[in-house]
Amino acid sequence: MKRIVFILVIVLSFNNSFSQKVFNDFWDGIVYIKIKPSAAVEIKGKNSVQEEFFGLHTINGFKDLAEAYGFTSVEKTFRTPALSNIYKITFNKADAVDRLIKSLQSLPEILYACKSPIYRSLFTPNDVHANQWYMNLIQAYQAWDITQGKSYVKVAIVDDAVKISHPDLASIIWNNPLDTVDGIDNDGNGFVDDIHGWDVANNDNDPEPPASHWMYQFSDMIFTHGTHCAGIAGAATNNGVGIASIGNGISIIPVKCTADNSILPLAIDEGPAGIDYAIAASADVISLSWGSGQNDSVVRDAVNAALAAGIIVTAAAGNDGSQTLFYPASLDGVISVGAITKNDIIASFSQRNNKVTLMAPGDSIWSCQRKNNSYMYLEGTSMACPMVAGLCGLLKSYDTTLTNEQIKACLIAGCDNIDSLNPSVAGLMGAGRINVYKSLLCLQNLSAENINKDEEALNIFPNPASDALYISCGKFSAKTINIIDMMGRTVIRINTETASGLIKVNTSGLSEGIYMLHLISSKGTSCQRKFIVQ
């Protein structure tokens, strides 16, 4: 992004020119490849060139390319099965990357080869204003009279870093109930001891901003972007500290994507890997406040994998103030978020195009920063994006049986049309500016329709249950069966083609207590019942 204006722009430009010798918009010496599923290739971790060229030596011509272009490493960086055929190659001859990509794409076993775009965070600092002006505008207070966020709804902030020790964030940071700090991957998600998120850039379980970075002490901007976004989406609310958040009770999964020693600390080093981790952590919503003008194949595959996993994905529309498409926001299925100011006027920096889904406040947004556990104002579509992600978390909290399609439909249906205030960009701001209250009213109607239509069809026995629970669905065809404990955790999930009639669920592994049974059909309708295990 060209439009990143802040006090460190001179320092960053120097650092960029010194470290990036070939490209301004792509990482030097890095390409990604995707192997066709039919190719019999296996890479075990990160290997040296001497070790049979990482297993890819079986591809005819790959060994010659590795020698010619000075390959230094090949990594299989993703755990999500849908991304398992993607590999990251680092090499010495960065100025020859276009020839390398052309040569790699000529190999029949390779589906694609591409450069690695530099994904820049989308904010610009601004002068301080009085308060969180936008809460009245989007009718958050009226919405909170209907519902507050639930801690079992998880919003992943995939960003540079998140200060999980910040007083306004510590209590709402996700606590992985299936893992502990013991050096073992207890939950089997591929990440050892990920109790409070993950650092995908340094491959460890500490998503905090690194005080060791040489620029950390010189500017509040360094490694504060993700902390600011986390506060907007889900800062602890009604706790007498700092700020309120639109999510008001949801949990935040912090995903650190910028390396401790990054040469561009205001960019995102490992965005696709961050999405990969959010999938592994079973996020309900992913917030991506970064992007590029490049429609990158790797990010596209990662986003598609998240959508296929049933995750809502929000992304910043871009800060160029133009109609240029920005990615990943412009990908199909992603909620692309533009920014408005206090008077419902589109922000001068905000992208405006036919891929924008909706608008949210993004001007002078007061939220957490990492320095001194304090707060600051920032502006950008980066700030609008987590506001919508937090809103999606709030909507999800209202009724977990509603489908993502229903939530997105009410998110859009609740928007206030602001075309008349912005005639020059009418039709380029999606559905308009978010209205939390109206979106929740929409969900109330959907939820009531689902209950009235399908509740009567559901019977369960025995209740209390012991080793097994039998579900009589009647004419209701269940596609997904969820059993949720009183902490809001899904303890059993069964996906079926479409089950009807009598269904048996093994409950022998459940502790004694009260549980909620949720059944969801392929049409998005739902049934629910409470039952007891003893």
C-alpha cells in the first residue's frame, strides 16, 4: 500500500530500500508453489538442500532449478489439509524470480508458482478526539440490551501481534481448553502448547509484541496494529477499564504474523500461515486488517480453506481512496469493509468499489496500544474491519444455531444506506454503514422462525442420559449435531449427510451436568433442547 502515512515513514523507507534490493511489493527471494494432488511428494519439516532437495527431487527438473537459482530452504508451512500441497521456497537469486516462476510453472507436477506479496497493515495515525463516537452511530447500546457477546465465540485477529497482557485484553484472550504448557500437542491441532494463540512468524506460542525488535522503542506504531484491532473487536467491556468493544464478551484468538526481527515491522510476514492457524484453532470469525493489490494464489487458497471450514472472514477494503480492488478483501466470500467518518461520509482514504460489502467507522478510532498498556487513536479500513469482525461475533453469540449465511444476510440487511450522503460513490459502498441493533432485530426474527417451525419435531431420550442419548428428529433432517456445555464449549460435533428418524449419540465421555443439544439442517433451520448427563 502506498498510503501509509506516519512518523516512521522515513525510517521505514530506508529500512525497506536497504533490505529489499529487488522489489517494493514482494518479498525478495521467496516463492510459493502448489503441487498437484496427483504428484507423489512428501516433505518432512524444513530441510537443507543436501537432503535430496526436500523430497521434491522426484519431480523431473526440480533439482536443476534448485541448483541454478540457489534454493536455500523449502518449507511445508501449513497444517490445514486443504493447504497441505503448498510449499515455501527461499532462494538466493532474487532478481531472477520471474524466470524461476516461469520454469516452475512449466513442470507438470506444479499447479502454480507465485511471488510472495508484502501485505501491509492498513492504518494511519491521527490526532486525538474525545471518545468512542461511533457507538451511538451504529446503535451498539440498543443492541447490547438484546444480547452481549459470549466467550465461546472466538474472533481471530490475524495481524502483526497482540499484547495479550494489556489490562483491557487479558481477560478476553482465548484460553485453549484442550492444551496446556507441557511440550505436547495435546489437542492434536499441529501447534504445541498454543494456550493463548500462536506466533506463526516465529513458530512459537507467544503472540505478544517483541520488545527485542530494534525499532520497538522508537515508535508506538511498531507492533501495535494487532493490539489496536483486538481492542476494537473484543476489549473487555463493562469492567471499568479503558474502552468498550462491539464484541462485548467474545473471545479473541491472537495470531502473530510478523517476525520478531522483521525487516518491515509494519508489514505482515506470514498472513496465509496466520489464517491456517485460525482454522486449526476453530475460530468463528477471522479479521484481516491488511492486504495488497495482488490477487495472490496462496492467500486465496488459505481464505477459501477458512470459508470451507465454516469461518466468517472479514478484511479491510484498502486505504488507497480509489476503486482499485484490494486483496484478500475482494475475494469471493469475504466481507470487505470500507471506512466512514463521524458524519457517515466515506473516509478519503477508504477504497470504494463493487467488491465492498459494507462500511464501518474507521476514522479516529480509540483503542488499545501495546506501549505502557495504554490507548491511542488510529484511522483506516484496518480499524473498520475488526469492528465488523466483532459485530459478527456478537451476532453469532445471539444464536449459535444460525448459519453463517443467515448471519451475513442480517449483517447486510441491518445496514443504513448512506448513498444520499455520498452521491459521488453511490453504489460503491456495498449495503451501507453497519447498524448493530437492526442486524440483531433481523436475527431475532430468523431465530423465532426457526424455533416455531422445527422445535416441535425434536424429541430426546432418556433425559437424564448416561452412556447414550437418542434423538428423534421426526421430519427434521439434521446435517450437524452439536452438544454444548454450560461454558459454551462444543464438546461433541457430528456432521452427517442428512440424518432423520432416530439418532444415537455416545455421551459416555461427558461429565455430569447440563448440556444444550443443537441440530442444524442443510437449509439452516435448527432445533435445540437442554438435557442432563448423570
